[in-house]
Amino acid sequence: MTNLIGFYQEIGPALSLLVLLTFVLAGAVKGVIGLGLPTVAMGVLGVAMSPAQAAALLIVPSTLTNLWQLAAGGHLAALLRRLWPLLLMTFVGTVVGSAWLGINSGAWAAHALGGALLVYAVYGLVARGFATPASWERWCAPVCGLLTGIVTAATGVFVIPAVPYLQSLGLSRDEMVQALGLSFTVSTLALALGLTGQGALGSQALAASLLMLAPALLGMLAGQWLRQRISAALFKRCFFVGLALLGAHLLLNG
């Protein structure tokens, strides 16, 4: 019990409330558009705490919600056969990147997080869809995986360039949702291993992360309800605009 509440006792009631509301919001975004939980959590919490602390908090909610996402769809075996080079190099890049760079409490980490969020937001707002030729996948997948792993290790954000790459493969809607869940699960587990190696994911941090599972799931259920009642395209544009502003703030101010 001490481990479960110790982290929140240390950071105080105001920041604890921010963490709670952030995971409800992050879960809601994931419920509407199928991704965004770690991105929103890292972006919002990165303003108030070190990226290492924020990354530790998202481990349990991100892992379990992504496992839930990848379990549905019936395409897991085929996706594993196609995406294993991406997944393997994402894992390797994250673990090696954690030993090389790591998410520490230095100012550069917050700036790097802001830069990653801004790049992803600009891509989401202005980029047009493109297709990766099948003949390119052999080399493109491991390169994208390695770059994604390095970005994950430095910032805790694992969408660049994995998400644009997956979107370029011409997957069906169900395949895409499951592929995102698969990619994010591998990234989260590799990040957890990297944080453990840095001493940033002890029993207290893991227990604090476990407590955020309930608000994240509540947010996801609310987001799934909301998805039936709003324009997903409009919501996504608002999401990326907000993410761009948040990323720019972190990039400029750290």
C-alpha cells in the first residue's frame, strides 16, 4: 500500500489530480482515434514533471490498453510475419537508445519531447498519405524501427516514424488498429526495460503506474462512446493542433 500511494504523496494533491485527469484525457483520445494515450500523457505531464517520471507512469496503462487493442481483429499472425523487422528493431533501438541516451531529468529531454510531439503533430495536420512499395519494406521496416526506438528512448513517444510507416502499408482499418496496438506494445515493453535499467522504474513508480490503469480505461470507454457521436476527422484535427501547441511550448521552454 505504501508503494501504491507513496509517489502521489510525494508529488502532492495538485499534481496527482493533474496525473489523474491526464490519463482520463489520454484514454479518451485513444478511444476516439485508436492512438494517443502515451503521446498525450507524455505531452501534458512533460510540462509538470521530468520525462522519465511521465514515461514511468504510462507503462502499465499503455501496455494493457495496447494488448487489448492488438487482441481484436484476427490478423495478429499475418501482421507478425510482415512487421517483425520493424518490431525487432524498435525493441533493439529502444533498449540500446536507453543505454546511450536515456530519458533523464535534464533540460534537453523536455526539449526533445517537445520536438517529437511537434513533428508528429505537423505530420498529422499537413502530410498527405503515401504508399511504401512492397519491395522497399525489407529495408524500410528495420530502419523505421531503429529510428522509432531511438526516439522512444529519448522522449518516451513512440509514434515517429512508426505510425507514418504503418499508415503507408495500405492496411485495412482492422489491420491498422491491430498493427498500432502491436507496435505500441513492443515499444512500451522495451521502454519499461530501458527505464528499469536507468533506475527510473522501481516498485513505487510501477505501483503508481498501476493506479492510472483505471482512469485510462474509463477514458477509453468514454472515447469509444464519443466516437459514435462526433466527427472523428474534426476531433483528430483538434488533437493535432493541441499537440502542436504543447510540443512547441516544450521545445521552446523545456
